[in-house]
Amino acid sequence: MKLFKRSALALLILPASLMAQAENITVFAAASLQNAVDEITEAYGKIDSKDHIESLYDSSSNLARQIEQGAPADIFISANQSWMNYLEEKNLIDNPTRTNIVKNELALITYKENPTEYKVEFASNEFWKDALAKTHIALGDPDHVPAGLYAKESFEKLGVWKTVEPRVAAAQNVRAALLLVEVKEADLGVVYSSDASVSEKVKTVTTFPADLHEPIEYPIAIMKDRASEPVEGFYKYLLSDDAAAIFKKYGFAAPTK
């Protein structure tokens, strides 16, 4: 498990009555959400400063498995339905709180200085063979990372996965795939459009047609037996119009109603 950000906790000498009201809220969120959730957390802190919010970001698969093993998450936001289903089937989420919070799309990216002008033919094995002849394509691990699963699904539907697969550089989460392109370890990568929008080191070649993969929806839920007034307060704020504006700023779209 890779910890990308954990908020600092200050030791405060407060009256017992105030200490009783403070709570640590732990959010496990898909790596692609890091910039947005960090800013939302900061905004919420200006409204409710007594509670401490800790955020841990990684692939949805790794986070779900950590929760299964007893990690003390209060709120989980997954980058696909499958890993939320995984926890629901194990009776680890508060089912009534499950809802979709944002949606996303897949982008084919390259590093900003790449002089190659790709004329993408998604369904052409020859295009992918030529484009990847001397390089790799970075994906979240297509065995379990949602971004990689969506990419694999798209390539399979296009009939080019057997050409692409040998050139895949599998990463532990989508931000790690983004990094591989940023540092030019791979000329191409498939990430979410939101990831491409926050990086100054990559550019989007094109986006994948939405009908090539399952809808990229991010479900959110409070974990089983973790509901409390502070947890519910931040959960509701994540679903608020203020939070939606921040998500939009970072390239996410509102969920389909």
C-alpha cells in the first residue's frame, strides 16, 4: 500500500468537552482523485476545523483489499463499480450511502515534448504495432487497476489487445502510469482525462470513445459501522455543489443521474 498523502495531526490541549467532539476521519480514495479530494478537504476545513481528515490514495483494488483486511477507512471512493461491489458483497459498506460521485473518460497521452504526430486509428493493429515498436504504453495494471481494466476492455473490443499487450508497462495505479509517461519511460499511456489535465508534462493525443468500455463511474460509500456525525458531515460535503465545482476544475464530470 502506497501512502500518497496523510494530513498532519496536531496535539491540542483542549477541554474534555471539545476533545470529545473532535474526530479523525479517514478517506480511502482512488489515486486519480488526489488533487480534487485534497482541495475539497482544505475547503471543508474552513467550515469544520475541529475534525481531522486523513486521505490515502492508491488503486481502488489495493484500497479495497486493505479495507477487507481491516484498514480503518470511514469513506471509500472507488474508480469503478467492481471494487465497491467487492466490498458490498463482503458486507463492508453501509449500502444506503452508496452513490456515484463523479465520472471520467479515458485519454491516450504522450509526453509534452514528443515530436511524433500520432494519427490514431484505434482499431488498426498496424497503427499500434508501429506506434509501440520502440517504446511501451503505460497502463494501470490491467489485472486489477480500474484504469487498466477500462483500457484493456477498450483494446479488446477494438481487436488490438494482442498487439498492445506485449508493449504494456503495467503500473500499480493510474498516477504511476502517468508518471511513466512524464519521465519518458513510455512514449504513450492510457490514463483518465482528469489525470492528463493536472500534469504539465504530458499532452492528450485523443480520448477513447465512451462506448468502448463500461461507464467510468466513481461510487462513494461510508464503510460498515463507521457512520458518525463527523463522517456523515464530510460525506455530504463530498456530494455537495461546492465539491462538484472542485471536481469539475480537475477534469471530472457530474455523475449520470
